[in-house]
Amino acid sequence: MPGIVANFRELDRLVSAVRELQRQRLGDVTVYSPTVHHELEDVIGAPTSPVRRFTLVGGLLSASFGYWISIWTSDYWPLVTGGKAIASWIPYTIISFEMMVLVGALSTVFGMFINSRLPKLVLDVGFDPRFTNGDYGIYVQCPPEKERAAQELFGQHGASEVRHAR
Amino acid sequence: MATMAEPVGPMRPNIASADIQVPAIKDFEQVDREIGGTLSPTKAWFMGLGVAMTCLGIGIAAWTFQIYAGLGNAGYAPPVMWGVYIITFVFWVGIGHAGTLISAILYLFRAGFRTTIYRAAEAMTVFAVMTAGLFPIIHIGRPWKFFWLIPYPNWRLLWSNFKSPLVWDVFAISTYLTISTTFLYIGLIPDIAVIRDREKNPTRRFIYSILSLGWKNTDREWRHFTRAYLFLAAFSTPLVLSVHSVVSFDFAMALTPGWHATIFPPYFVAGAIFSGFAMVWTIIIPLRKWWRLEHYVTLNHLDATAKTVLFTSMVVGCAYLVEFWVAWYSGVKPEQEYFWNRVFGQWWWAAWIMLICNTILPLSLFSQKLRRNTAWLFILSIFINLGMWFERFVIVVPSLSHEFEPWQWTSYTPSWIDVSLLIGSFGWFFMWFLLFIKQLPIMAIIEVKEIIPPRRAAAPAHGGHH
């Protein structure tokens, strides 16, 4: 969807522009920032990332699998040693732990990719290479009748550059 | 035009920036320019790469000869069947530990001094574990059978013995390599996007585009990235402590004098962090000088790392003393004789290299003047690396050469193949490291940007940058 892109040089101008955009509800907003800023997180107010669920499920399943594979293989072909337990949970905790870390961490990465929609083969309409260097940016996807309002809003909030993106 | 920028409320400290000041870094463009500038190859870099590849060539030649002539040429004779290969394996695993400590544990503890050194330390971890992983393969003598190390059932569905420390080792090392590589790469993605957008060469730009996965710095990406990074750090923290504990089990589970001790896991972990920090100095001190990045890795940062080294040195020293005390207090004759033989007998020279390098020389770091003297830190790092290699020598060789039966007591001398493969391991490690630093940023661009105050139109509402 076409929209308006604005570049900002200053963080506080960006934050106030985002706040005003949310108040006026001109369209879907994407904010670009060269690094993480808590001020932006606060003003965007997005819910907590669901990546943690991927972590939890991956970690629990793989920890269980680690115990299961070591206990099952011990019972399947018992190596009987002097009255010791055939399946011993203490050493198998190491296997379970390593499996939990391995799969839990990879699930986290998978969850991040899914939720961030990565990898992307083409760059987005609103993207400007300056957003990875020093500039902040806002891309608002809005219908043509709201474009003028968006441009005025960005101008009032001190955008260094405002343009159409299609 | 009148603008409507409002003062933004007090800045909440970012994890990367909790206690760090880098006043000489002014803005984001300076960060991109100066860190991006490290990617241009120089004459010194080519020379360094040449030296590393020569060392690697020596190692490859020795290994080829060993495969042709047999493992018997490696200087092993019963009962000393572990020597330089296992010593070097433990040494390189240990080197890797500081990288994960700096990148993950200090991240969780909000230790800001890690920010400018963690990328180098993390890369060091990956390459050190890659180096360590070669040695069990070299040590099996028939490297084409390496896949026997991987737990899988044989044709009669007999699985590997999950109670064996060697199987734990395979799980621990392979998990560690996978997770530290993943952690390094995930942290690199936004930085690769920065390099991608600055790159003029179309081929390199295309490669960076692929590696950056189309990253664009959107709020959505940052939201999930920060959460994922936090969880990866949380996973890496117990992992780093467990890996060297598992490596120590290779020794502690055996009924051999000097090995069968419950102190081994914390003793190994402290030693690993100690040696890893020393290797970080060996790498980062020349780099900050060559690239004139002293305002990124400041003396305050090195001072903080020096305090960590001093602390871990004292932990290691305490572990040495506890080992002696346990041997004396146990009343077990072979254990007592072993420790006497280690320090005052056959292996006194190795033990004293270890003790002087690891416990006496680091005491100099009580002096703030020396903690902030980069030349001394570099020299000390070499001594610590030497001392920590000899620590593993002192653990492996004296135990095996002086077990329970006096008729078994023997000596051990590394062969030229052992020494060549040790040299080759340094060549392998530094080759990868040098290739890394010319393709990817050696400092985390996005985290350095986090620690400098962002541009503002109005003064902050409640005080400035922390």
C-alpha cells in the first residue's frame, strides 16, 4: 500500500510524531531506528514479543526428549553394571540440559524469524538506507485522502525529509 | 518552520549502556565510519594472515604425516595416552569461555564495559571452539571415523552409553559451538545491514544483503530481536558454565590421582574465564592500537577486565591450594605422592610455570597503574596463556605418568608432531579471526550506538543521558 515516508534526525521529534500519528490514526505506522531506544518502545506500546513462547515450548520438548532418548536406549539394550541403575537420571540430566539449550535457543531464533518476517528477499517500500546509519524514519501506510494530513503532521514535527513511497 | 518536538522523559538505561561513558564518540555517523573503516585490508593484516597460514601449514603437514605414519609418532606411550592433544583441546575450549561470559553473562548483568569488546570475544569463542573440536578428531588417529563420536545406534541398535563423560563431551561441545555461532550471527544481523547499506562494491553488497536477511531496523524487528537476544543470552549463561564442567568430568570421573575431585567443575570454569580474558587482551589490545580505536575500548574498559582477571586468578589460585589441602587431608598416599611429585618432583618446572604465570604475576593487577598500562596487560596476557596451557599439562601428564603402581611410573615428552599441531592450532585460530575482522565489524555497531546519546531537538525533560 502506498504511503508517506519521513526522515528524522532527532529522536524526540520522532517520538512526538509517532505519538501524534497514533492519536490521529492516519494508518499503519512502521518506525525505523538505527538502534534500540526505550523511548520508542514506550511510545509504540507494542505487546511483549511472543518469541518467549517458542523458547518455552522448544526448551520443554527438547529437555523431555533428552531424558526420554537416554532412558529408552538404556532400557532397550541394558548395560548391566554391578547392581547399578540401568537408567540413571543424574547423568541423563546432562543430556537433557544440553538438548534443552540447543533446541530452546534454535526455537528462539526460529520464533524471532517468524515474528520479524525474516528473511526478506526484497526491501520494503518505505525503507531508506539512511535508516540503518544515522536517520530515524516513519512510514505510514494511508489512503490518498489522508496523505496530506500525514505530510503536514511530519512537517510540524520537524521531519528532515518527507516523500511519497509506492 | 515551528516544530512540535517535546522533551522526552528520562532515558531508561539500555542494557548495553548501564555504566559506560565514551565521550569521544559523538554521533551515529562517526560509529559507522570508524567501525566500518576497519574492514579495509592493510599490509599488516596481510602479513598477519601470512604468518597464521604458515603456522597452519606446519600443523597440516604434521597431521598428514601422522595419518600416514600412525598415531604412535605423537609421543604417546602407555600409560600416558593423553598428552598435547587433550591439553590443547581443553586449552582452546577454555579460551572460548570468556567470549560467552562477556557477550552473554555480562549482558545479563548490565556490565557496560563489555559493549565494545564483546564482538571480538564472541568471534574468538567460535573460532576457539572450532579449534578445540579438531583435537579429539586428531587424537582418534583415524579421523575418517570421527562420526563414531556422534551418538547414534549401530547396526544392532546398540546406542552410545549416555553415562559416559565422553558422550557428554560430544553433546556439550557441539551444543556450545552451535549456540555460540548462532548468538554471534544473530547479533551481527543488524550490523551487517549497516555495512550492506554503506557498501559500494556490488558483489560484496549482494553478499551482505543475503547475510543480513533483509533486515531494515523496523520497530517490529527490534521488538523481536531484543527479546530473542535476551533469551539467547539466558541460554548461553548456564551453557558456558556447563561446558567446562562437562570437560572437567572427563577427568573428575576417572579414578586417577589428581583427577578424582569434586572441585574440578568450578576450578575449570574459573580457569577458562581467566585464560579467555587473557586471550581477549592478546587480541583487542593490538587491534585498538592499529585501528586507533582507543576511544572505543578505553582504559576504563581494560581496567574493568583487569579486575575480572585478578578476581579469577585468585579463584584459580585458591583452587590450587584447595587441591593440595584435599590431598593432604584425605590421607590417601597415592594422592599425596602425586601432588608432591607435581610441585617438587618430576614435574616441578611445569607446575612452577603454572603457579607463577597464573597466581603470582596477575597480583600485579592490584596496581591501578598497571591495570591501565596496555603494554603490561598485553605481556601479562601472553604469560597467562602460557600458564593456562601448562595448567592443563600439569593436570593431564603428571597424573597419568604417576598413577597407583610404581612400576608404571614413567615420563612424557611431546614429539615434533605434537608441537607442530599445537603451532598449527594457533595458525588455524588466527587465520579465521583475521578473515573475520576484514569481512564483518569487530565491534557491535548497534550496541555502540545505544551507548551514545541520541540527537535531540530539545533538552531531555529530566536530566541528560545517564
